[in-house]
Amino acid sequence: MLDSFDKQRLAQLAADEISDSLEQGSIVFFPESPVALPSADDLEFIRQELPALLKLKNISYHPEAGKVRGLDTTDAAVSERVTRILSRVSDDIAGFLKTAAPRLTDNWTVGTCSFRPIEERGRELSAHASNELVHIDAGAYGATNGDRILRFFINVNPGADRVWASKGNFNDLFRSHGDRAQLSYRGAGDKYLRKGLLDHAWTGLVKAVAGMGMPTVRVLDSSPFDREMRRFHNYMKDTPAFQQQSDGHQEFRFPPFSAWMVFTDTVSHACLSGQFAFVHTSIVRLDSCRRPELAPINVMRQAALSG
């Protein structure tokens, strides 16, 4: 599942090599981050100061608004410094992806770039919010409508690995747990996951409001696909038997200053432990993919057509 790209392999990168690996369900791993890190002073600042200033689950830069959310401070200098750091990391990761996997960045949507300042092991979060429980991602920033969720991670903890677990890819998990999760594909035929009139009307309203200077309302959008994925996400996190099963279970350790990226709507994952990481999220258009049949929406549609 882990596909490693060191400096030598990156220097000899073939067209679509990284994007093909991602689409096939690999975790693309970089032993040394290919993206420049913030200065030592900036890294020390966010490690030392931000854990005490966390107001939400993470501290996130939202490029559509040009603002950082999740900070509990009225100090303008702190807010400006965090915004500068996260916006620069966001731009640098996006720049790397445009060079290394240009197919995936065609007409993409760049989402948040967050800093995760709290140790993941033992966080007091609800099951649906917990990163420690294996899950697939669903509904990033509202409705994806079947487009792909791509996340890029950098471990900036100078002395500890970030430890992940996976129980396999969406295709296998859907076959073995789709019925248990009460997904509604059985007998649905070609109407499965199609948006109806109400969905289209709601999407139009959300877009209109977002266009009036409130871009963050896009998170309110939805679709049949995203609701079905959310149901699967919640089933995984709410089911102890699934969390405890050994089938397909693998663990991965990402050392300090390494990086990795993955389609998190395809690869099941959990962060078992780790503190101090950047996480960059983007939405990749399905029609930019070379293997669209491997995307969750098409796996589910094929199952509905097969009965």
C-alpha cells in the first residue's frame, strides 16, 4: 500500500506516475518532504504556542476567505503570523502538486491547509470527529459529487513518528461492509446516487449565497453520493467490531519531516499517534482521473447496476 518516492525517483519521475499510484489506492510516501518547510523559528513558534490557542479541532487556513480559523486569540500579530505560515505552506504544496501530478490539479479546488498541534492519541473527541478510528473521508467542504479528496501531510514533529493504521481500500471495504452499513445500492439501478430536483435546487441556492461574498457556506451543500459516503464513514467509526477486525489491518510510521499523500476517500485510515503536522486538502475532479472506475462513486454505481 505504501509507494515510496525518494529524491532519486522524484528526479526521474514519469508522467502520471504519482497520480496513477494514488488512483490505484497507494499511500504516496516521501522519506524527505519535497515541499519546503517553514523556518526553524516559525516551526518552533507553532509547536510551542498553538497547542494552547486551539479553539476548534484544528487550526486551518481557508484560501477561499484568506483567513485562519480555530485560533483562540485576539492578538493580531499572532493571527497574522499563523496566516502567513499556513498560506505559504498551502501555496508550496499546491505548487509541488502542479509539477509532480499536473493531471490531478486541472480545474481542482484547493481547500484548507491545517496545522494539527495536539497529540492525536487520547484526544477527547466524539467518535465521528476522532482521527484515531479507521475511516474513509466523506463530504469535504460540502458536496464533492463524486470528485476525489486528496490530502497531503507533513510530519513536523522533530522527535516522533506519526503513526497511521488502515484496513484497506474502499473497493474491498464496500464489498465486505456495504450491506452492514445499510448503504442503499441494492436494487437501485442507474438512478443510484443521481441528484434529484431538490438537490439541484439546494446546490443552486448555496452557490448563489457563496457568490455574494460568503464562500464558506459551500460546506452546506450535499448530494446523494456524499450522504452515502457519510453513512459509510459513520458506520466505520461507530462499529467496534469493524475497528477491532484484523482483516486488511496495516500500520505505517511516518518519520519526522517526511511527507505523504493519499486519496482519503479511497484509503481507509486513522492516526493512532502523532503531534505537529500540516495537512493540505484539495478536491480533484473525477474527470481528471485516468482510472475513474476505481473512484468510490463508480464502484458504488457498478454495484447498483449489478444488483
